[in-house]
Amino acid sequence: MGAYALGDSDLGDRLLRMSSTLHGGLADTKDGPCGALVSGILIIGALYGRSDATQDDSLGCAIARQWRARFRREFGTDDCATLRDTVKVGPEYPSPCGTIMVRAARMLAELLDSVAESHKVGTGTTGATGDHDRSWMDSA
């Protein structure tokens, strides 16, 4: 998903490495949020987050809130242990976690495409410093 959203940049490889310990409810503890959700938030931050503390981060946070709400609507929770016990293996992948990752990646791609289209910003553009219509953020 990172390569899709971030292109062929070196950041895509670094993001993969950074997120590799998020599986299993954070560091394989089965006690925390789903790594697919957190990985999506990292990708959103890479695309729309601020690059220093003085910038407005409301756009990135609004997109991340919208992502979390979609994730929870789709799966009913963002808790790793609950997801592992309740998500049925689908045709996408032969394990609950793999099924979640594939479905979540598709959902995130749809969200990012929708955001880019509605705000006329491309992936790889830091939205936090752009002049975008932010009225949609309250619906997140």
C-alpha cells in the first residue's frame, strides 16, 4: 500500500520497515490496535501530515479520523485480538490478518483516491500546507 500511495520513493521502503513491527496488535502482542489501521495512519501522515510543529495538521488528522471510522465500520472494531477472533478468512488471503490487510489496503486506496479527487491534490503532495477546502472534515 505504501508503494501505491507514495510511488517509487525511498520513503515507501522506509515506511514498510517502520510499519513491520505493527503486526499482531503492535509488536505481535495481540494487545492493541490493528497494524493495518496504524499503517494506514502512517501513510496518511506521510501524504498529508505536517513537516514541522508550526504547520496546521487538521487536514491530515481529519483524513486519519475518517480512515479509522471506515475501518471500524468495516470490521466492527480496531482491536487486534478481537479482529483475529472474529474476521473470517476470505478469498483474498488464507488467514484473518492477511484478509484484514488486503481489505484494509483496498479501503485505504479508495479513501486516498477520494480525498485526492475531492481536493484536487495528488498523492505525494503534503496537504497540510496547501490551501484546500476543509469543510468536509467535520463529517469524518
